[in-house]
Amino acid sequence: MPRRCGRSWLRQNILTRMNATQPATTRDGWRRRARAVRRCTTPVSYLGIAFAITAPVWLTQSPRLLGASADSGLHVWFLVFMAHALAQGRVPFFSAAATYPHTISLVWNNADILLTLVAWPAALAIGWVRAANLLHLLLLAAGATMMAVALRRHVRSEAAAWVGGVAFGFAPFVQGQLVDGQLTWLTTGTLPLGWWIAGHASAAARSGRHRVGWGFAVGGWVALQYLVNKEFLATTLLIAVCVGAWPLWRRRRGFRRMARRWASVAAVAVPTAAFLLAYPLVLQTERHPSLIHAAGLTPVRTYIDLLSWVLPSAGQLVGPGSQHPLVPYSMWWPEVVGYLGAPVIGFSLWTLVRAWQNPLARLAAAVAMVGGCFASGEWLYVSGVATSPLPGWLLHRLPIYADTVPNRFAIFVDIGVAVLLAIGVDRIVNPHRSRLVPLALSALLFLPWLPAPMLLSGGDTAPSALPPVFHSRVMRSLPVGSVVVVAPVAIYTDGGPMLWQALDGFRYRQPFGYILHPDSSGAVTNFPYPSALGSVLVAYADHQPAPVLDLAAMRVNLDQWHVRALVVVSPLTAPATVAIFRALTGRPPRLVEGADVWLRSG
């Protein structure tokens, strides 16, 4: 008889005697209630972790917006504009508010129509900035929760599913998107949701039961993913094709039988997705000539160095900060986070070896490998040096995928690693052992993931107060819908003017906004439409040499756009802009609440 710890033996003996004295129905009821309580603690614990990460914005009196990039202000702009348009009974997918006089389709921008419906009620009570912060928190917890729910079908232990949820929902890549203010990239919960639906649809296809119902679910998920994040949908389909190609080839003799099983599911899923997406697809395709850029993604080439998977990123507590030796990229660290750490990688490899016979473990490893390959870009970089070509060079030559950002495939590395971690924890967790074992293991694995900028220092958060000049009597005297040139203009480094326009309730329109739209060739750009005045103001905002000044052409721009006011929000830091506006108007500005303002007749 094996020896047991005295306390464990005593606890087991007491439970055995209690069970023997209770009816079976009572014991089953207790077990169900205990299981329900344990499952409720999972999302609550995730909410606690999300609150800890975002605590700085909740512990300040004046609201601050999560995210330090221009995208944080842009996403608030989307949320407010959608609500503003719906409240006025207008179609919320077109706007000229930030690109006047050009009207663009917001479907190009992963516009947050569904997220608006979630945040709108909260915004009526706490304001749009705090509502957006709350949305960040809920999306973090939702991604982890959905991953844990999807894993419960494949693991025996609740602790294993919990560890998998943490590994996916709070991975350094997700932390980077939080710091970057990428609201739609925090909707990671749709990926495990799609896996959960696909698993049930596959079971329905094999058994022949509930095929129609799960066909509706598959079509609905495709439509949901398109509306929430088109890039997620495009990259998920690519990963599914790459990972599933070899198993399908091996089972090619049974392909016809498999196709017949899935035919009834697909016959419902395809029309459902087509019906739900017909109108958004028309909106997206009617205003650009090139299918190459159909996904409407940012044309940026950022890769993840091979060593970055092991070495801490600039955003980790144990990281080197902004002086990271492996960030020779064109963008800042939140966009190129691929850190996993040696403990997580080592435990995942151990799990893969020990659970090689488990098809799910092999599938997770394949997803992680393919995702990591695409996340590395067109070349494999080791310590910043390109060593060998990768399949990514072909990706950017395919229709729809031309503007895919390579490093964002890291989310599939995270989902594969999360599954492996859950399987590994499930193998070592024993019901007779202490529950401290998975907690201790989680601390060992995830302690290196502690985020430095948000958890400890409070910030990378963006100021979110509307400048006083927009509350002034001078600006309020302008008719609603007036065209106002606000400087500095919004570009990829500063989304302030977009945020100000949203917080002011879209009382004015502006010709220069940081927003995706097709250029004359059909390619994607987030710079303003070409103009004499815009080229100069963008160069100043981007700290680049300005082109030759053409005051006559700039005055034509102002007259064509019927500009009613010119506003320099921070004149002391923009003397060149002040000088140009003085030359264009022929008079000095009015000092209004710390800003320089020129009024025009329009």
C-alpha cells in the first residue's frame, strides 16, 4: 500500500465517510454545484488579472486612455462616431468627418460597430474614455475565459484549462497590443470561440446530428470575425489551410467521405455568412480597384527576431526597457512582441514529447510552428541578421494578404503554446495532490511575463482631456459641421486630433485624419489625401523637412474646403505652423485658452 501524507489521507477518509452517509443524488448535486463554483472563479480571476494590469487608469481622478499610440485615440474615434451616426439615424459605415471633403468607407478600418454596441451603454454613464478602458479590461478577460472554455473539452483538470487561459489571454503579445491601444486586436476571444464551434461542427458532421444548427454557428462566426477583425479572419483561414494540408493529403482516399459529411454543414454555413456579410463586402469593394489590398490592412513590414522568443521584450518587468538590442524595427516594441521565455518554451517541448500520441498536442505544435514561421517575416532573423528566406516572401505576393503584418501571426504561436501548456499541466496535476501544484507551476512559467509599463509605472497611457480651446466661446460660436484645420494634424505618431474631435461630439469636420483609406492605386494608406497644405502639415507633424511652400495653393485648399477656423493647440511647440497660418491669413492669431486661433469667413 503506497504511503500517503497524513493530512491527505485524513481528508480523503473524511470525504469517503461523508459520501457513504449521503444519498447519491445529494452527492451528485454537491459535485455539480462545486464544479459550477469552480468554473465561475475562472472568469473572476481573469478579471482580477486584467484589472491589475490596467490598474493605473482606474486609480487616477482624471480619466486617462489606455494605450500610448495613435491607435488608442483612433479606436475611441470609431466608437464615438458609430454611436453618433446611429443616434442620428445615419449609416455608420461612411464618414467624411476626418477626411473632408473625401468620404471613405469605415469597413476598411476594422470599424468597431459591434464593440460600439457593447460600450455605448457604459459610455452614457461614465463617458467614452472610461468606457473604452472598461472595454479593454473586458476583452482581456474574455479572451482568457473563452480559451479556458474551449480547453475544457480536452483536459480533465480545471486548473489545466485555467493555465491555458492565462497563457493565451495575457501573453506578452496581447500585453503589447494593450499598450499599443489596438482595441480590435484584443478581441482574441473570437479565435478560441471559432475553435470551439469548429470542434462541435466536426462532431456534428461525423455523427449526422445537429448539422444545420452548427452550420449556422460556423457561418455566424465567420461574419462575426469579419466585422470584429478582418485580419484575424484572413490569417486564421491561412493557418488552417497550411496546418490542414498534410493531414488531408494523408487521408486523401477518404476525402470524398469526409466531404459528404461536411456538405450539409457547409451548405448552411456558406449562405449564412454570405447573407450576413453581403452589405459590408459591398461597402468595402465598391471604393477600391485592387483585390490585392482587399483586407484593408496596414502596409507595414515588422518581423520577430528568433531570439526575441526567448529574450524578454522591452515591456516585461525583467526586460531591458526601451534599449532592447533586438528591436531594429520601424515600429516600437508593442508591435513586435513575440516573447515566450525559456520556462514556457521548455515546458511546451516537454509536453509535446510526453504527449506526442495526443492529436491535439501535435495540432497545437503545428499551429505554433506555422504561426511563428509567418511571424518571422520574409527572412529568418537571428540577432538582427537575415539568415535564410521564409515562406513569408510569398505571402505578400498573394491577393488579399499583400498588406498582412507578419508579426501579428504571433497570436497563433500563443494559442498553440497555450494548448500545450494546458495539456502538460493536465498530465502532472493529480486530484490527490495539493492544488498548490498548478499555482506554483503557473508562477514559474508566467512570472517572467509580468508587464513593467502598465502594472508598475502606470503607463504608457494617453491624456484624454479635451483641450480647453474646444470649450471656448469662440469655438462654440462656429456652426455645427464647420470645417476646422487642427494642428498638429493626426498621423501615425499622434492620434490626439482624432480623439479631440470625438470627445467634442463631432461638432466640426477636419481635412486631415489618421485613418485608413485607398489611394489612387488601390493600396492602403493612413496619411491624408494629397494637398498643398496637407503635405506641409504632415511633414511638420512627422518631424520631416517640409516641401517648398506654395501659399497660393494652400489658400485654394482653404477656400475649396470652406475652412472656418485654423487652430494650433500647442503654439509654443509648433512655431513653424503658426508662421504658416499667419502668412495664409495675413494677420496674427487670437489667443484662446492657450491655443492660437484664426477665424475665417469660409
